Amino acid sequence: MNFLNTFRGRLLLILALLLMATLGVQYYLNLLTQRDSDRLRDEQTRALVTGIALGSNGITSREYMSDFVLREDQPFFDEAIKARIKDIMVIDEEWKIADSLDEKIGPRFDAAGNAVYTELSAIKGLPLLAEADRIGSDIKYFPVDPTINTATSELEAHAIPIETSKGRWYVVVILKNDKDKAAWRAAQPLVYTLGVLLVSSLITFLLVFRFTRPIADLTSAARHIADGDLSVRVDGSKTNELGRLALNFNEMTAELEKKRELEAQLQQAEKSAVVGRLGSAIAHEIRNPLNYINLTLDHLRKKFAPEDEEKRATFEKLTSQLKDEVARINGQISDFLNYSRPANAELRPISARETVEGSLRIVEAQAAESNITIGIIEHEDVPQILGDPEFLRSVFNNLFINAIQAMESTGGHLGIKILPDGDMVRFEISDTGSGIAAENVSKIFEPYFSTKETGTGLGLAIVQKIVEVHNGTITVESTASSGTKFSVRLPKEN
């Protein structure tokens, strides 16, 4: 029984059943053909015996055969026999037709009531006699037509000699045969066999397709995996070898997927470790000189500013630019440190709208200068979110600043929607700026990727990291020259 649960066992069983069914159908068809042949032979024999009986009756009786067959009590000449017998002739010792079912050649009576008989030699087109060699020299008196092809003729004649007191008489029975249908009867078993083979071939094709489909699925899945798609799975519900192979394949794919995720996490961890070490070095080696430079610039602006107004203005401009550059470098160092340090958020219930409005204050002045409008839409019954206010302020600061910068030269509209989303609260931040190129959309959350000349490429990476710390998600939709929409989902208060 275990063997029948295997792929090979089931296939062999099905093929054996198919072979037995094919042989059984072929046997049944051959049996029908044999029965049909037996029926035809029986009908032919019956017709011949009936012809002999009627002919003998025509010899011994004063009644003509044409009258005898019309009698209601006669047991011989039924409808089936009528379909088989073409004619029955009684030939006397003088080779005259003493009786016949055909009125054209049967006896006729003159005005005096005397019978007038047709000479046998006057008959045209008499079929060749079956087993004519048994008649002997009398064959010469039968006017058979030599042009008739016995292989294709629809008629066959049987001459039966009967010894009488007047001499030898003959009963000639002309039967209709089915030689015109012989070709079809010969071809019929072949047609049936062809039909059986076609049906068997179709069933075999369907079975092969059904049994090989899991193999095709495995092949297709392997091709997807080779292309890098490790999320593909195959149906492993079967209990045979292919089912177990599919389960092993799925387990292997899952392990590969986990391995790739672990490798990605390892790479990210290595990158974060490098960034952490780099951030520490920068904080130690660069921030102290920067602080000194910043303090020195303040000292220079207080103690050594020129008295000349024009020179003082130039001096103030240059020192302000230097302080701005120092602040920019210090900000980049802070980004490095924020990304490399572990994020330990202190989660507590906070208002979603207040968190957004706190970050908007930073960009309101710049938005007004750049002709950018800001709109907030908050749906009803938005619950509080569970988050760290400082961390979330960094998230929305980055998103709002990026949106304002994308519309800085053209103006536009910054829209914020706050709405409940199941167990989460969704924030949709959309702008009408220049958008993100399609090839860059998948890269914007990668560390150190930036399309800005002065960007560090860590802003959105930090945003994603903070959102993940809050057990939330962030996605982006953007079309070049049509604007960008970020969707941030954060868990609501339990």
C-alpha cells in the first residue's frame, strides 16, 4: 500500500488500468464485430435453406412459388428472407425454368391454357455459381455472365441438383450479399482500434500533464529563485514524492530567504558599526576644533570688527558664512551620530496633531517666503499614538523640510492628512514639488543615498529607523515632476 502512495506506484497503476481498459474495449468491439459476422452468416444460411425448401416445394407441388409465398400460413418467406433472396428458379431436365419468383421469367399461359416456359439459356446476367465445380459438366448450361466480378458483385447464385423421376432438376437460389459493405466491415475494427488508441493517447496525455505539472511548477519556481525572487512557493499538499520534494523546496527557499535577510541585517549592522566608529572619531577629532572655530568667530566679531561701515558689513557677512558652514558640518556630524547610535525610544501616549504642528513651526517661515501653502486635514475620532515626542519630531522635521525644499523654487502646497487606519494612525505628507525619479524611489531610505549636493543621505534613513523603532511603517509614492507622498503608519494607544 505504501508503494501505491508513491508517484511511480500511482503512475504504474494508472497505466495498468488504462491498458486493461484498452484491451477490454478492444475485446468488446471485436466481439461485436464477430457477432455481426455471425448474424450475416446465419441470415445467409437461412436464406439459402429457405430457397432450397421453396424450390423443392415448387418441384413436388402443383402450386407455384409466387403463390406459395403469399399464403399466410407459410413459415418460410418472412421479411428478413425477402431482403436476402433475389430470386429462386426451378430448372427442369430440359433446362427450362419451371418456376420462379420473378414473374418475368416464370411460366406463362397461352390462350389455350398451356404453360409456356422460358429457356434457361435466354437468361442474361446470371451471377457466377458458388462452388460451380461440384455441378460438373452441367455448368455449360448455365448462362453465367463472365464479366461479373465475384469479389464485388452484390449477387451470388447457388445451384442445388435434385434427382427426380423425370431426371435431374436444379433449384437455383440467387442471394443478395453484403460484399458492397465488406470494405466497411473490414475497416470497422481498424476504425474502432484507432478510436480506442486516440482515447487512450488523450487520457495518457492528460495523466502525463497532471503528473508532470508539479515538476513544471518546480522548474518555474527554480527559475524565479535564480532571478532573485525568494518569495516564490510551490504547492506541497501532495503526499507522494513530488509533494515531499515541493515541501523540501519550500523549506530550502525559506531558508535562503532568511539567509538573505540575515545577510542584509549583517551588512546593515556592519555598516552601522563602521558609521558608529566613524561618528565617534568625528565627534572626538572634529567637533572640538569646530567649537573652537565657532567661539573664535564670535570673539572676532566682538573684538576685531572694523570701524568702517562698509568693511564691517563685509566682515559680518564673511564671519556669518563661516559660522553657517560650521553649523552645517556640526549638523552632519549629528546625523552620523544619530544614525549610528541605538534608538532607545520612551513611548507614551501623545496627540498626533500636536506632534505634527510642533514640527510645522520649523518650516512655516520658509514656506511663507517660498509661496508654499500648508494644509492639515484631521479625520474625526483619531486616537492618540504611542510614541516618543522627540524622535517623532525628528521624523516629521525631516519630511517637512524635504517637502519645502522640493517646492522652494516653484511654490506649491504641502498637505498633511491624519486619519485612523485599523490599529494604527496614518499620516500622509504630500507635496506638489519636483518628485523623485522612478529609479531612485527604491533607494531613498538607503543610508548615504542623496540627490542633494550638500546632503549626507542619512535623513530618510534615520526617519525609517525611528519609525521601525515605533513598530510602524513608512512608504513613499512619487512621480517625477508631479510631487511626492509619504505615508507614515504609527500604532495607536492601546
